[in-house]
Amino acid sequence: MIAMPQIAPAEADSADEIEALFDRLWPLLRSLTGEGVRATHDILSEYLPLQRIEVPSGTRVFDWTVPQEWVVREAYILAPDGRRLFDVAENNLRLVNYSVPFRGALRRSDLEKHLYSRPDMPDAIPYVTSYYAPRWGFCLSENERRALPEGDYEIVVDTELKDGALTLSEAVLPGLETDEVLIWTYTCHPSLANNELSGPLAAAMLYRRLAAWPERRLTYRFVFAPETIGAIVYLALRGDHLREHLAAGYVVTCCGLDTHFTYKRSRRGKTLADRAVVHALKTLGVEHRVRDFSPTGSDERQYCSPGFNLPVGSLMRGAYGDYPEYHTSLDNKALIDFAALRGTVDAYETVCRTLDRNLTFENLLPYGEPQLGRRGLYPTLGAPDQAERVQALMWVLNQSDGTQDVLSIAERSGLTVDQLWSAAIAAEGAGILRRVYVGQAMHA
Amino acid sequence: MIAMPQIAPAEADSADEIEALFDRLWPLLRSLTGEGVRATHDILSEYLPLQRIEVPSGTRVFDWTVPQEWVVREAYILAPDGRRLFDVAENNLRLVNYSVPFRGALRRSDLEKHLYSRPDMPDAIPYVTSYYAPRWGFCLSENERRALPEGDYEIVVDTELKDGALTLSEAVLPGLETDEVLIWTYTCHPSLANNELSGPLAAAMLYRRLAAWPERRLTYRFVFAPETIGAIVYLALRGDHLREHLAAGYVVTCCGLDTHFTYKRSRRGKTLADRAVVHALKTLGVEHRVRDFSPTGSDERQYCSPGFNLPVGSLMRGAYGDYPEYHTSLDNKALIDFAALRGTVDAYETVCRTLDRNLTFENLLPYGEPQLGRRGLYPTLGAPDQAERVQALMWVLNQSDGTQDVLSIAERSGLTVDQLWSAAIAAEGAGILRRVYVGQAMHA
Amino acid sequence: MIAMPQIAPAEADSADEIEALFDRLWPLLRSLTGEGVRATHDILSEYLPLQRIEVPSGTRVFDWTVPQEWVVREAYILAPDGRRLFDVAENNLRLVNYSVPFRGALRRSDLEKHLYSRPDMPDAIPYVTSYYAPRWGFCLSENERRALPEGDYEIVVDTELKDGALTLSEAVLPGLETDEVLIWTYTCHPSLANNELSGPLAAAMLYRRLAAWPERRLTYRFVFAPETIGAIVYLALRGDHLREHLAAGYVVTCCGLDTHFTYKRSRRGKTLADRAVVHALKTLGVEHRVRDFSPTGSDERQYCSPGFNLPVGSLMRGAYGDYPEYHTSLDNKALIDFAALRGTVDAYETVCRTLDRNLTFENLLPYGEPQLGRRGLYPTLGAPDQAERVQALMWVLNQSDGTQDVLSIAERSGLTVDQLWSAAIAAEGAGILRRVYVGQAMHA
């Protein structure tokens, strides 16, 4: 277990509570669209006040078109001996996602082209999708494939692609300022644990934490949507707004493992989003690695496309692709450490608090130091020990020229945003510092 | 002993001479104000032509007010057995600096609140001040405290706080240009050796060295004043002038130990002040460490306050707070190595020479190389060895485009400012380089 | 042998072919001027279509004057015993280059002042020149010097300095754009192998490689000239043109040893010239070292003089002065590895291809990702393996905002210019990327 300082009260979002929510979401058949997604959002709505947006099939969004809605009634194969194989009702991964309908008999050799397995992981059922090319197929383990007898198989793929809608949901937690933090996660993978449910679970718990803060300076926007097409749809809907208001955004995914944190930087690389995470992880003292942006990965790809280039990164535990169970049936509940997942919520809350406290001040007495002693901010006795509190005060006074934010003072001084923010609030109360409003959004 | 190349002639400011001056200054009771300071400056005036400035008590300087002048007539305690304890006449540190008058009898338990000792250093008498809150107190070692018998004590603190003045002194050594180098040191600590006298001693010796130079390009300003309030007063008096003319400044303090050099950067971090010290220390080949600016420390705090933000750093040996004897009676003569202190003067002289030689040139024959051979600047025989002198010449010719100063050429080439300056002067004599006047002050 | 991936077809410029050309050029008596240079350029003209430029003696070029042409008829010494010593007909290095005529008898002690040897390398004949001061002299090994008997010596230096011309030659290989790459090498050292012939040999072979490319975007300019004065003459002739058009330039010298590559940066240090070499060497996976610019060395000194400051570096194997045989008779054929020299041609070709492919694109669908699947650029099956080809495509799409060139995308992504260029050409073909013309010359 990675050591994590405990931030939330022990009763808040306990590991047990998270696990119970996991168990409810796990069996739902999620995809880009459809009832499984809606059922998922219904359950999440118990935790945060989601506003649902349904975008009709066929809607043009930039270079893309919203696909038809996928309906799965039943799907399985009858073996030559009559056994029912690969039933989607038993495991959502059995059916290639977005399979078109098919019903008929095939010999084993013809069936083979429709079967997907992983020779390198003979016990795992792979997760396979074919969203934009009409295919049907079943997923199975390599061992299952080898054991298939010769003969005729009966195929039942009772699915439908019909005009409907793509579902996404958002909840906005307002703050004193209109600058925003985006918490983005996806709900399109069926029965995958780390690379799906860890994200929505962490985001839902984080919402409750921030909602419980006595005050928020920034506005927090939580969104649940399918990966890729969902982000493109959302940028079509909210891209201009985000360009105006987004201070920092994060793709929440793959964050349920008991391993080091991984932060993947935004395309710009040194935005407030990036600096806040790096500072928060250092402050928490947790093991972490920072990797540069790359245009492969999750929805940071869309947010960081050159036409938007928004300050969006991703804070994970480990990373997609770095654990062998990724995109297979082995990415299941056994892999998740719910206490670690709660630690992820702690880390995100620390990131948000870092952002929220990242004020900018102007020193109203900038010529030499103010006389702090008579304001009760400095020990009147010149004896050899100077508290960290005094150091923090000296740093904010020295650096606050109306351009350096608290985070940059933290980066230079080695002190924490929390220490410096406290000192600055005290100095503001004493009339020495004045708060300067600086738009946090990059495009403001 | 840290190996130091010898710079000044052996007879100049010998370790013995410095020690003799130390012995005269040691017993004086210095404070923020008062006769001890004036006596100190009287003695220093034998070494450099100090102009005294007396700033009346009550004068407003930025956020501060010049305090009243402190007069000490006598101060001691009579023990229950009649022994005279903690007599300020025997050790200046015995009396809390700026103690208000008190005369009366106290039981040991009541006296305790007025006694200051260091449990972590049971043999040391701490140095304690209470400039801005009315207190009286005595300093003693923890062992002395433990040995105090029960009973009644007679307290005599015959001091006075009266309207008078705060004393500071300056001496300006003019150069060909009005850009200035500030040498700042403080004279407010009673009987402390490294964290007080090493500074004024080094500054006084440095003045004589620079006064003996055949020519100075820059102007050198030496100031002796109390710490903090003295710097604030001086900025009120000379801040606008320094903003116009200051090329580099240094707080000279804690520079008498036989240990590595420490350079603390200015707030801006990469000013000429900072670059000159780093180059000088490398050139001297002495062990040194460079630390970033922080707003705790000595008077660089005031010079680097955001309203001034001047290019002022501090070159020390070790640093305040890094040696356990700091701010106690153990910071005494035994700690000082007078040969090392003379080495500090060498280092400061090298810094000043680096600044003085940091000219900027323009190559008048910038298209290809000039033909140096026919000017006697290049060997006419193409045989394999090219002196460092030729290398230095090639570097100044190649880099001198009217924007690169000699120091930046030194930084890039690995050659010294002295080598490059000599080559440039030769090329200037040959009519190939022209001197370009570049204001050295940051705010010019 | 340093491992080099093989680039050119095995039959192109074989090590044997290079060696044969070496053997023809070796015996010619080259100097700043004269028939040896012309004979050298005549032979090179069999490999590339050189245009000869003859610049008359006495022509003023910037701070220099083109020297008189040097003619050598015969030069030797008759020993007291009648033996003929140090005959220039046997070894070009015997006569100090540009020796003035002399005929007469000298005693050994008077002769000594005209003899040059290297006490530190007793078997080597040094290479000595006296271009701009009238001298005569002979070069010999230290062992030969020690063996000279006392007595009278007969000196014959039948040379002439006469008005004539300085010879240089160029060949321009045109491309689609007028931005240029300069390949510069010198032909003024008599019978020196690595520090002379390796350069012209590599340049000639490189010309044939680039001429064989199906298409060139950039224009490639090859020049053969004497060192120093030749570069100054060439800058007088072509400096304004190069300022307009030069994208990158390289001094080709000392590149025939079987050792690591050395790249010496241009004065600016981070130009396209510098970045292309660093990328090419990394891509090739060969051992290499990068050193900063310095104004000593070869003709990069002239191209990087402050009046021109062109993007010119030098790619070598090892470096001048780093091998003990430098500028002596031991820098001969035995030192050269012709396969390694061919590897140098490979490296230069890779550098040129890197420059040629360094296009800049603009993503025409910059809002989110384009839907690559329906354009056949992305696998329609979401199964777990994504080819490098797809990664390269994602990178060029994400980064192409009209300002990032392919090389900068390579530097950020870790992919090669070749991979990214291929992906970009495919995306351009699909109408997703548009080529943006960006002048490659620094002064454009």
C-alpha cells in the first residue's frame, strides 16, 4: 500500500461505500451509447446532481457524426454439442462492442474470423470494439479457443443499431469566480474495473468532497461521457465556454490501483493544471511520476487538440497500458484497491484545494519590509527560532508584486500553498496585502 | 584551511592587522543606536573616510519609525548571597538588547521570566533583543540558570530610552562611471564575532584595496548601519539613487570562518551581482556553494523587497544559522580565522575587479576574422600551439557585437574575465574593438 | 569499427572507390593557392560539376588581401657529405608552406633556425606554414635533426611568389526551394589525410548521393576552397546570398577516423543546422559527442563571425587536435578507415534528408481529432495494439499548428523525422494537413 496522508474525515466516502457503488455499476453493459450508459448515470445521480444531455444520432460534431444507438437483446453461440458459449448476459466483454446483428450457422473454420483472443494472455478475454465499421464478433480466451471442437456452430447476435442518442451528463458546482476546473471521466466501457469504473467512482466522490467545502473560489465542472466521441461532442457544445473559463482540467481514469501516481501533462506542459498537480503530489509526499503529454491516451487528446489546446492533463495510478490486465477481463474488481481509490480522491481534492487557494496578491507596503511586530505578525523577541509561519509570511510579502501567484511562491520557496495561503490571508487581514484578480483561464 | 590564491601583496591588511582592529571593536556595546555604534564608526573612520548620518528618533521611514536611542549605564543582578551576576560591564550579551529600566527585588521564580538561556547549548549565553516591545531581561547559560539558588534577587537595569538618533555612515569611492557597487554591512550586534565584526572588518579592508587600484571604472559605496531598520532608513535616503545607479550590491556578513564560501543570490537571481560572484569564485578556484534567494536572512531582504528589487546578494563563509555558535557568546574571537577573513577580502576584491572589467565591446571588423597577424596579434608561423592569449582574443572578437559583455563571454568560453579583458584591451588598442557604454544599473 | 547502419546501396561510393580517389589526390602539393589546388579540383570535377572561381592576387576582401600565388620548382638541402635531404619532391611537408626563395650555404648552426621539428613526436615531420610573413624553412623529424652532422649545408629553395589567383570551386545542386544547405570543405593542406583529404572526399561522395535523390526540396551548395582566406573570400562573394538563403551549413573536415562522431555547434547553438545533426546522429544510433561552438577551429569561425553569424557547424569523427598525428606526417593514409569515411557520408546524407523532410504543416481539422478510421488511417477494430504509424500520425496532427516543424515534433515525441514525415505526407494526401511554407533561412 502506497502511504497516503489521510485528508478526508474517516467516515467520508469510505472504501466500503466506494466498493458498494462499484458493485452496482459493474454489471451494466456500457458502450458509446445506450441504456447501459443511462442506467450508469442514473445511479451516479444519487451522488451528484447530474444534468443529462442526449445528443441525437446523426448529429455532426466537427469531423465526426454521432453514431446510432446500440441495442443488445441477446448474443451467444451454440456449440456443436449444444452447449451455450460466450453469452453476453454472463459477461459483457463476450460480444464485440457495437456488433451488428447476425443469426446463422457457421463451421468452426468460418467462425474463427469472428473470434478474438489474446495468444499472449491465454486466460484473458480481450475487450474489443468496432464502433465505426460494421462487424460482429465474440471475445474469448485463447484457452477457450483451443478447446473449441470442430463442427457447426449456431450464432445468435440479436442486436440493433437504431437512431437514438448519445448520452452525457454534467454537474457544475459553482464558486465565487467563474473560472472553472473540469473533472472529466468516461462511462463507455462495459465491465472493466480500473480502466473505467475507477474514474467515475473517484469523480463522484470528489464532487461530494468539494460540495462540502465551506467556500469555493473556483467553479467545478464534472462530466461523464463516452470516450473520444463524447469529448468531441462536449467540445462542440462547451468548447467556446471552456476556452473562456477553463483554468485547469483533468481526465480521471485508471486510478484504482495500489501503485504510484502518474501525472500526464497537458500539451502546453506548464499550465496551472500541471503545476497544481505536481505541487499537490509533492505536498502529499506520495510516490509519483510525471510524464510529458503525448497525443495517444484518453480524452486529453481531444482537449489538447491544436484548435483547443486547453490546460487538461490526467492524474492516474500507474497508467493505461502499463498493467498487463488492461483491456481484458482481468481488469476486474480483484485488481482494485478501494482504499487506494479513496487515496486518489484525496489527491484530486488536494489538487483542487491547491487551485482554489492559488490567489495573487499585491504587497501594499513594498518598500523594505513592513513592521510586522506591531501588527502581531512577528515575534517581538529577537531570539533564535523563527517559525515556518513567519517564513511563509516573509515569502508572500517579498514575492507579492501583483504578478506572482501563491503557487509560484510555493514553487520557489519550497513551502506549501496551504502555508503560504494562510500567511497571505493573515497579511490581507492586517491590511498589508491586497488580493489581485487574475483570470486563471489561459484564454481569458 | 581552505586554499586561497593570494591576491593582495602580503603586507596589505595582514591577518595581524585585522586581528588588532577586531580587538578594538570587540568590547563596544553596539545596538540599533547609541554611543557604542558611534565609537565603532569612529574607529572604522581610521580606515576609510566615513561620512556620518544621524537620523532623529521618531523619523518615519516607510512603514517604520526610527526608535529612541538606547543608553546603558549599568545592569546586573545581586544574588541572594550578594554575588554580582550577569554584569553587562563584563559581557555585552548579558543584558537583553534594548532592555527598559528596572530596579527592584524579585524571587527566583519571578526572576525566571526575565532570564534567557539555551537548553540545547548549556554553556552558551544567547544573544537576545527586544527592540520594539518594552521588556527587560538577562541572558545566561543554561548551566548558570540551573545553579541559581532560591531566594531574593536584586535587579539593577539602569538604562534609558531617549530621543536621540540612529547612526549610519557611508564612504563613496568614485570611479569613471556613475554606476555603483554597494558594499553593505551592519554594526548593531554587541560582542559577536562572525555574525557582526567579520562584516565591518572585511568591508573596511576592501575599501583600502579598491582605493589603491590605479583606476576604477565603477563607483563603490560602502555603508555601515544597523541591520533591518538601518537598511530601511538607507533605502528611504538613497533608494531612488540606488535604483538609478546600482549595478551590484552585497551584504557583507558572517565571513570570518575558515570554511567554504556561500553566495546567496539576489531576488532576481541572475543579475550582474550574481554572475560576477559566481565567476569570481570559480576563477579563484575556492570551494563554494550558491544558494537561491530567500526573504529571510540579512539586509538583502530589504534591498530585494518588491518595491526596490535591487541586484543585492550576500557573499559569506558558511552562513548565518549554519554554525551552532550563531547568536550566542560562543560566536567569539576563537571562532574567527583572520587569514580566512583576509581571504574573504580577496574574494570581494576579485568580485569588484570582475565587475570593473566587465566592459562591452563592438567588433569593428565583424565580417570574417580580422587579419590579426599583420597587427602582431597572431603568430605568423602556423605551427601547432596556440596560446590562451590568442584564444581569448578570438573569443572577444567573435562575441563582441555590442551586446555581449566580457562576463558573458567568460561564461560561455570558460576563460576568465581577466584573460578576456586583457585581450579586448589589446584589440581596442589595435583599433579592432570599440568600447560600447552600457548602463550597468538594472533600472538605468 | 563504430557500428553504423548502412544507408546507401552497397555499391555506391564503396570504400575502395574512396580509397582510389584518395590515392590520386594525396601526392599533390596543395597550398593556399597554386597548381596543386587546381589539379585537385580538376580531379574532383570528375565527381561533381565544379564551377571554378579564380580571385586575383591583391584583391581586397574585408580586412584581408588575397596573397600572391606560390610556385614551387624544387627545394632540398645538400648535406656536408653531399646527401640530398628533405626534398619537397619526396614529401610535400618538407618545405615550409609559402617559403620564399633562397639559395646559399649555411653552417649547421645557422641552418637550425630554418628547421622545424617536434621534440614531443621525434618521428614525425610537422606541417608548418608561413603565409603572411616572408620566411623559408624545412620540416624534419626530431630524430633527423639530431642526426645532422656539423658542417656546411647547401640550401635550394627554388620557389616564387607571383601575382596570380586564389582558386575555389563550387557546385550547386538545385531543389524545389531556394533555401540552401552549405557543404564546405578545404583543399589547402599538402599530403595530410584526415585533416584535409577526408573532407573533400566525403563532400564529393555526398554530392553524388544527393544528386541521386528522386527529388530535393532544398538547394545544396558544395564549395572547395582554402581554409580561412578562402572562407573570407567566399563570404565576400556570396555572404549576402547566404544571409538570405542559408538554412544550414557544415564544415566537412577530419572525418576519416574510425571513431565517434563529434558535432561542433554553430555560434547560435540551436539553429536548424544544429538540431538536424543531433537528431540524425540519434536516429542513426551512432556514438557521438556534441560540443559547443568556439571561435577556434576551422572555417565555422568565419561563417560564425559576428557580422554574418550564419547557422554553420561542423560534423567530424573525433576532432582536429584530439588525435596526436594532427598536423604531422603521421596524419597519412594509414590513419584513415575508408569504411568509416563512407559512414561519414551516410551521416551527412541523413542530416541532409532530415533537413529536406523538415516540413511544416497546418492541421485543417484542428478541433478534436479528425475521424481517421473512415479515411483508412486508423484501425477500425479497437483492439490492443497501436502501430507506430498511428502514433506518428497522432503526433503530426496534434502538433501541426502551422508553427511546429517536423523536426520539432520529432524532438518532442521521440519519433524520427522519417516516421513523422511519412505520416504527414499520408495526412496531406487525405486532405487533413496543409503544407505551410516557412523560410528555413534564419535571415529570411
